[in-house]
Amino acid sequence: MKLDDVRIVSRFIDADETPVDYQLAALAYWRERCAGRWAPAWKDVSLADLTNEAIPRASVTDIQENPLTSVYRYWGSELTKVFGKDYTHKTPADVPPRSLGVSQSGGCGRLVQERCPHLEVKEFVTGKGLFGRALVLRMPCSADGEAVTQGINVYYFERLLGEDETATFFDEVFSRLD
């Protein structure tokens, strides 16, 4: 099976609802770095300050609002394992499934519009059914205090469907939002 044959079903919820400890720690760090602003500047953030679990599962995007574009500035080593390639200096349109890209209703668009962290809950579906699930915590950064100029993204991938401690979380999120 190729990753381009996977359809993604997404829901967006409050970032505080993540059941993943390293995402909660990243969110707490982001809030600390805000220092009274709606978002920290990228220069005020250090990925090295994230937990050892979060760093390889993180990406950072440079974002331009008009037209909406983004490029990965940083792509963690665990993401390379999951997606089979390092996407540093690439766009979301380059990442399988390539049909997604960047849209106003997707994670990057929501980050720009809402200017606050969110949690995207994803299900990866193939013609044979559910293939896997993920949580993506996205947090904005702003170089000028006005526009979102970077996004810090911390991922969680469910390993064993039905046996993972987050299986109930995923089931509950999708049942209440359908």
C-alpha cells in the first residue's frame, strides 16, 4: 500500500484535550514562552527545551498567510520513520497523501485564522478500512505580534489499533463529532 492511497478524516478539538503527556508538556512550554502575548516569536522558542519524546516527533513550519503557504523548517526523526522520508524544506503538498497540501480549513489554515493552539485528531483510512490514527498538536509563533509566521507541530501516532491506551480517546472524539 502506498501512503498516497490513504484518505485522512480529521477533527479539530481544544489542544488541552490531548491525552499525550509530551504534547501537554509542549503546550505548557509554548504558553510559558508566550509571556503575555497571544503567541511567542520563533526566536523565543528552543526545540531543545521540549521533552526527549517530543523533539523527534515535532515539525516546524514557516508560514506565509497570503497566499497561504508553508514550508517545513524542521522535520523530526520519528516523522521520517513514519513517512519514509525527511521533508525538511518541503511543503505539506509534498507529504503523502499528496492530495492534501495546505488549505484554509486544514491545520495550517486554522492556525493562521484562529491564532491559537489546536489538536487535530486524524484517522487514516484505506479501501480496507481504518489503517491508523494520529494526534497533531499545532501551536503558532509570530515574528511581528500580528501574523502567524511559524507553526510548532508535535505528533503522536497510535501504534496498535484497539490495544493502545489512546484507543478509547480516539473512539470518543470521533463519536461525539460525527
